[in-house]
Amino acid sequence: MVAVRGCGVDLAPPPRLEAHYAALVPIEDQPPWGSRLSRARSNPPTVNYGAPAPSLPELTPESRLVNGGARRLAMGLEATCTAAIDGTERSGKAQLESTELVVSGKPRIRIPLDTVANASLRGPRLRVRTHDGKELVLAFDDEGIAKKWHEKLLAPPKSRLEILGVERDHNVLLLGDFSASVREELTSALATPPATRPIGARRYDIVIVLLREPRELARLRSAGERTSEKGALWAVWPKGRPDLKHEDVVAAAAELGLVQTKSMAFDATLSALRLVRAAKK
């Protein structure tokens, strides 16, 4: 068995959003919303992580969950830890998103949550096993951190509308050539169908704008102006575009006084970022 060492957790908030999120997993690479281990058990997908993982001792699941000390981001959990997989170990930053678990390093370890068969806990160590038999062990300094991650791994998945924060009485503005299925999904969830163009001087609880090209980042300004004071602006853009990345959207939003609070894979081809007005100092 590989010896796993504990490590510390960075509790301080990032001094700069750009630097902080540059260290995280690019949102372009995230799998679609709604993935979770409970939906995958009946038809487990296959993920290739290389050579078979070494045999690890059985860990006893822990059902009692308490507050941990890991930094809780609006978009998931993040902590530094030591990870063991495929006979090797490394220290680095791990992030648990709504759709995947990622450990930084070369190569980066990426485990979609819909490939996870089970997760078990022993003290500060969290073991994650995939349907194809691979095992990842994460060691944290604090047992509470491991329990918090365990809790999130086993939590039921959220729907796309839940992640977007859509409520029945919301006024929603949908800007861009979204698919008919997206429009129908919103229409069925809302008391009033989503507007597809601004009406008068009205502001909306949620504005969702589709950015297909880098030049369309300029649309964030008018979309933000249509967002209510306490509302949310969702910027949506194609995955895998080298000229239109997560960092580009964050930078364009920052120039308008908007900050990111949550990210998601809008669907299999689109990424999304929730933006709100920065708090006044």
C-alpha cells in the first residue's frame, strides 16, 4: 500500500479572482449538468486512468457528517491534500465540483462523478472507487474536511434549473439562439414564459445570455443592465473554444463590476458562469 500523508488546507479567500480561478479546472472541460453516481449505477461508464490501481485496505463508511474546515466555494469544495492512485501519490489542490472531482498535477486526475461507484471514509482519508475498479484516496489534515467531501459526493444531483436558481415566480430573460428544449424547460418551470427580448425598461431576476464569439463578450454590458439589483446574470459560451475561455468571460465581467459566484456545464456543449454585482465597499 502507498503511504498517504496528510496536508494543510488554505482557508484564506483568494486575493484576486483571476489568479484563484486560473488554478481551478477550466469550466470548458466539465461534463454536462445533472451527473451523479446514483444515476450511473445501472449503466456505469468506463474511464481509463492507466494501470490498475493498487489494492487498498477496506475503509469503513462514516454516515455521521459534521462541519469541516475546507474552503467552500459557491461552485464546490476546494482543499490541498495528498492523493494516491495507480501506485503513485502526489500533493496538490483538489476540487469537488457538482459534476467531477479533480486533483491538480501532471497528469491531472479527473473523475466524473457519474463514474463513481462508492465513496467511503476513515478518519481524514476519503476513498473513491469508480465502476471500472479504479481507486483514489485523498488524505486531508482534518477529519471534518473529509466528511464534508464525503457528504457532497453522496448528495443527490441537482437539475439544471436548480443550479440556475430558477423559481416559478421569477422573470427570466433569455438572450441568444438557445435550443427549443431550453426554452421549453424554462417555460414549463415559470409562471410567465421567459422573454426573448427586453421589454421596455424592465429588469429581470435572471438573465441568461449566449456568447458564441469573443466579440459577443460586449453583450455582457447590456445583459447586466437588464439584470435586477439582486438578480443573477448567467453567461453561457461554447466549450473548447481557445479564443473564448472561462478566464475571458471573468475578465470581461470584472470590467463591468460583475463577479462570478458559480459555474456549471450548461449542457454537453456549453459552459455557464453566474455573475452578480460586486458588493459595494
